[in-house]
Amino acid sequence: MKLYLVPTPVGNLGDMTYRGVEVLREVDLILAEDTRTSRVVLQHYGIETPMESYHIFNEHERVGRLVERLQAGTKIAIVTDAGTPGISDPGFLLVREAVKVGVEVECLPGATAMVPAVVMSGLPCDRFVFEGFLPHKKGRQTAVRRIAEEERTSVIYESPFRLVKLLEELKEACGGEREVAVCREISKLHAETARGTIDEVLGHFKSKEVKGEIVVVLQGRGEVKSQKDD
């Protein structure tokens, strides 16, 4: 009995690993965040394994039965729309319950938007804090203020529809001179990374329509202080 977490490409389909394809072919069932999205990947690689939906709206009601199937010997893999399951995507709940009953869990190394963004941001990446998606309303300002005081580089996921709002909130909390990088459409044809001060990057995105998946990488407060000391 085994549960696999299989990363899928965040952009270019060529980023899928050989082992990821192999596991998805060998398991008995694939749980997909959106079966329509995952079907594109599966068809591209000729994977015909049965697939069922597993997302934030049904995971609580499904987790008990899925654990029973795992205990009965069913080999199951989880995939999400893009990236590594459990990272701002469904996966954690089933992993937690599987571990509780002694089911073996394996997460394959592979695609995630977080790591490429922080590495190519030009900001310190030896230590960083992953914030995922911030709350839309309640608790959002508290989260922004906390991030503004963070000594290490912060990594934030954001919707293209709220990117400008987030940059404006960060400007208010951090000041316009804090360094930031916004990575958009990682590994896709129109990939873009905008680097500079918050003021500069905010001006860039205010002047255009923002599309695609967004990762914001913010300079840590501690790095700002060390620059001033130098």
C-alpha cells in the first residue's frame, strides 16, 4: 500500500520527469485536482490510468474512503493542476491521514513554481520563507505587515487579478524602495521576471494587463539593513 505525490509541469510539458510518468502509469488510480487539466498531461504521455477528481471542495468527504482503499492495497497517486501536490494545493489532508494509519507515502522530486522564482529573483535564496497565497480579506493586512518585518526573503503566490493590489500593500508596509521580483508564467512561452524596487515593479505592472500564474519574491528586512551597513 502506497501513496505517491507526483509533481506535474508548471508550464512546459517537457518538465515532467521520466519517473513521474512511470509512476502515473503503474499506479491503480490517479487523484487529480482538475481532471480536465490533468488529462492534457496524461494524454501527452500516453498514460491511461483511471482518474478521479480530488480537490479542496471534496477532499474532506473523500479522504476516509481513500485511506481505506490505500490500506486495502490500492496504489494511488495525487497530481494537481501544476506543481507539487500539497504546496498551496490539495494533498496535505490525505498525506496526514495516510501516515496516521501506516500507509507509505512518497513525494517525487519535481516541478514547483516556488524554487525557480526565488532562485532567479536575484534576491538571497540561502534562507527564505514561503507564504503561499495570502488571505483575500480577513487577516490579509496582518499577514502583509508580518511579511514586511521578515528578515529573510519571502515568497508569495498571487492571482494576476490581485498582483497590483499586493504590490501596493507591500509598498505601504515596506516602502517603495524594497527590492522585489515578480515571476510570471514560469516555464511557459511568455515567461517574464520583473525585478527592481517595489515602486519600479508596481509601475511596470500598472501599465499592462497581467496574465498567468504569479510568484512574488520580496527582499527581507534583514537584507535591507545589511546593504545599508555595507
